[in-house]
Amino acid sequence: MASNSFSTEALPGAASGAPSLDRPALDVPPNPIGRLLFILTIIGGLGFAGYSIASETAQVGETLALATIILLGVALIIALGFEFVNGFHDTANAVATVIYTNSMTAPVAVVWSGFFNFLGVMLSSGAVAYSIVTLLPVELILNIGSAAGFAMIFALLIAAVLWNLATWFVGLPNSSSHALIGSILGVGLANQILSAGAGATSGVNWGKAQEVLTGLALAPLIGFGTALLLLLIMKRVLRNPKLYTKPEGNAPPPRGIRALLIFTCTAVSFAHGGNDGQKGMGLIMLILIGCAPTAYALNRGPDVNAPAFVQQATTAASVFAGHAGSATVPLGTAREILASALKTKSANDPVVFAAVDTVSRQIASTVSGYGSLANVPSAATSRLRNDLYLVLDTSKLVTKGKNVHATFSDPELKTIADFQKGMEASTRFIPLWVKIAVAVALGLGTMVGWKRIVITVGEKIGKSHLTYGMGASAELTAATMILAADAFALPVSTTHILSSGVAGASVASGAGLQMRTILNMALAWLLTLPAVMALAGGLYWVGLSVIRAMGAA
């Protein structure tokens, strides 16, 4: 275990005008036993994932071809690799404050944060997982098992990982969420361009993208302002001068202050795991659905009460039929109408209502005919899952409309909402082993590679050493915002919130900011979207070209 002593090593950037500050001991040689446990955990996690897939596919009688197994294995490793990189890239923000205030030594802090990231993933709701998925083009979600679908998955994951590694290498606390969303938008836009004139193709879900990007754009401003205001309030209410002074040598903070800082680090780590871990879950579920649809396209567990679900579908269908007027739509056409409504984000139309009625009754008939989701055969699984996706997202589009109360009564909206919950339980589920695998990847990632980002957050944002109050206000702000975003199923950036919170706290303390770092961070924030979109779009084009050259569909 490393000591908590400080060296006299000056800050990087001191030559450019930044003051010389002491740095805590960050260069800690790895413990041989810890390294062995780390490697064994990775091997055990991958083995557990492989065993789980083999077991669950065998339970439903699904046999995977060797090529599919290889494709699935590579895709899962890349998806878990994204979460691993996310761990050391983003969570370094959470430990910077406890390290630079001597509340914890660096080795203890990263292990502590890794554990609570793991716990955050395990206790997460799963809602954010499918919020990310809805950014993808409709065709990808409906035909995820196609060659083009896998080209998209590989392109967006590889692009996000490469950008994360690039910004980590230069020590910039850039957002993994920002990179992943940029990748999704890039492959969506590339799909739209490459499919121009092909008819039934769509690109970016710009409505959902605008919602997500607005959150990412506002997060740094809210984080900055909230942390600044919180520290000013703390100065007025909590008048203990030790809160607003830098650590003295290697001395730890007073007990109460230390407990506060460890609590805020814990809260940010837990919140980060709960929000960011879900992004990998959503992509892993798409991979599983594409490779093993019989096992993963539908929730075959006991969570779905089939008779109640059939009743919900029938009742909701009647509600939509009541608002369809004289419009009637055959099943094949109904599916096309719903897919078109999702692409155009326009669903407030009697013909769309008639289409929802038709497909909802087909869902009820299918589930009723087989008795339960567990009994749906392989041949019917993908079609039923797509019908559920079309009705669920179209009905959500309808009920989110501005004039929904002018069309539907409150009891009717309650009926639709109940059906939506049933459809979500049927399709938007996360197997326990997926949570465990993502939790392990994110938690282990937290324990490596953290130093570069920690130095930036601890030394290069403000012009003075972090005080206890600055660290507490920044992390309280970050934890609260991330937990609130998770409650509303919104993906947010831990990096943006925490680093802007440190900047706000620095201003409130009167220390000022190192503008070179702030400008570099702002430049990275501005470049992330176009750069990752271009990278992901290019990788998708290359992947699709290779697939077509090989004669794959």
C-alpha cells in the first residue's frame, strides 16, 4: 500500500502560468496478488458470460453456428471493452477529489470507487439502457441480426472506444456518453446516406437525439452553476474554516470532513455505475437479440403474466380502434405504417391508430395462441418482438404528443400505459448475467488508467489546490444530477458534470480557472460529436463494403 505523502512534483502546465502545487503519491506499483486477482476476475467474468449464453440458448433449444458464436464473442468483448475504458476514463473524476484532499490514498480510492461502480450497475433500473437504443435507426432495431446491423454495432462501439482512448491519452476528461451518442448518430447518418433512394431506410432519430444532446449540452452549465452556488451557500452556513483550506502536507482531513468527502466520492461512483453501465447493457442486448433471438428477443421468464398481457393488448387495441374512425388496415400494411410513423415521428393520425389496433390484436392473438412468451417458437419470435417494438414506440409517440388529452381520456391513457408496461416487461429486460458482466467490466476499468484524468481534474482546472469544500460541492452536484437523470431514464455525462462542478467550485473559492485547460476541454467537447460521427460513419461504410464484397446479405 502506498503512503499518503506528497511529493514536490510541480503541476504539468506550471510553465504556462499555472502555480506549482504539491501532488499526492499517484505512482503506485501494482500489488502482484492484486494483479493476479484482476486477471482472474476478467477470465472468470468472460467465462461466466459464455456459460450463461450457452445455458440460456440450450434452455430454449437454440443452436448457434460457429460463425455466430465467433461474431457474438467478438461483439461482446468490444462492448465490455467500451465499459472497461469508460471505467478508467470517466470514474477518475470521482476519485480525484478524495485523492487530492488526502481523504483516501490513490490505491484505496480507485478500488473503493470500482466497488461502488459495480454496485451501481447491479442496482440500476435498466431504463437508460433502452433510451440509448432508441437513437438507432428503425431498420437496425427491426433487423438487428442482419449483416448491416452488425456492421453498425461494430462501427459505433469501435469509434467510441477509439475516441475515449485518444482523449484519455492526452489527459482530457471527455465524456464516454458523448462519444457513444456521437457514434450512434454517425452510423445512423451514414446509413441514411448510403441507403438514399432505397426506400424503407431511415437515419438518425433526431427527435430523441435532440432530447439527449440537450441534456449533454446543459449538463456542464448546470454542473458549473450548481457547484458554484452550493459552495457559496456552504461558506455562509458551514463556517468551519478547515473546509475551505487545502490539505496540510500529508495530513488527512478532520474526521467529519473526511466522511463527507468519502460519501460524495461514493455517491458519484454509485451514480456513475447506475447511469453509464446501462449504456453498455442496451448495446449488449442488441447483440444478443441479433445472434440468439430465440433466447433474448422475448422475456421468457415468469415476469410476464400472459393472460393479463393479452387482456391489456385487447383493451388497448379497442381504445385505438375507437379513435381510428372508419379506417381499417390489414396486418402487413399496418406494420409498414407504424415503421413509417416512427421514422417521421408523426403518429397522431386515425390511420396510425388503426394500424396500432391491428398489430396489437395480432400480438394478443399470438401470445394467447402459445399460452405464454416462453412457448413462442423460434420461427415466430423475431416477428412478435418487432410487433411489440412497433406498437410500444408508436404508442409512446402518440401519448407524448402535445394534444394527447384532446384525443384520449385519462382512463384511455391509463389503459395504454398499462399495455406499454406489459410490452416493456416483455422485451426491455436485462438478464442478471449481463448486469454482472457490465458491472465487472466497469468496476475493473475504474482500477486502471485513472492517473491521467485524475491529474487534470485535481491540478489543471483550478488555479489552486482543491480544498475540502470544493471537492464536496463538486461531487454532491454530480451525484445528485446523475441520480436524477437515471430516474428520468436520461443518459448524462459524469465527466461533464464533475469537471464543470470542479470549475464552478474553483470560481466560488476565488481561485480562478486555468483557461488553457478549460479551452482544451471545451474544444474536446465541441469536437467529440463531429469527430466521432465521422469516425463511426466511416467505419460503418468500410464494414458494409467488406460485407457486400463477401456477398453477405
